[in-house]
Amino acid sequence: MQQFFQFVSNHLILWSVLIFVLLALVIEELRGKLNAAPTLTAQELAILLNREEVALIDIRTNDAFRKEHIISSINNINSSKPEEFSKQLQSKKKQHIVLIDNMGTTTSALAKKLLADGFTKVSTLKDGIAAWKKAGMPTVTK
């Protein structure tokens, strides 16, 4: 044990950097969990679709949407301007809104914006439509 303390005292800068990095990682993880909308797996979304009215908002490009999308999802919402995004969804404010993208990487910022604008039921599809297809869930073409 004495050797450990001697090692730490001899490499104080290295240990300080390690502790700083670990604290930064923990803080970032906690901040992400506290501020983010819940994510749903493909199976959880399928169950939710059978239990309540859900607004599926597909934020992928029009071409990707036409190629395939989840049944009853819509794609005519402009997600490139977050300030207009929530205005376009006002009519669906009382519904549970689930945001869908390709891989689950771009929906969290829009979900945070909706939550900040007073939407109460907002989720994202974990790993996007790729996870939906991988789970063997149905898609349709337009």
C-alpha cells in the first residue's frame, strides 16, 4: 500500500488528470440522463403503439422516408429549424411523440427542444429505424 501512495505522490499530475477525466465523464453521463427524453427500444415502441395514440415523427430525409418508414409515421415536419419544429407539432402536443431518425443519433436535441417548449410526452427511438428493422418490425414504402 505504501508503494501505491509513493507512486501517486511521484505522479501527482498524472493522477490529477485521471481524476479530472473520470469526474468529467460521470458529470456528462449524469447530465445527459437528466436532460434527455426517454429512449424506447423497438419492442417498447411496438407495445406503446398498441396501447395509446402515438405521433411518430420521422426526421430523416424525404428520400429515406419514401424508401421505407414505420407505418403511420409522418415526415413533413421541418426538423432543420428547431425553433419552428415545436410550432409545427403543436396540434400533437397532447399525444405521445416519438422521434425517429436513421441510427438514433440526431433526435435527442429535438426532443430536448420539445420538452423545453412544454411537450410532456416525448421519446426517441433508440438506435433509430435501423433498430426497428433489426428487430423484424414492419416498414412500408410511400
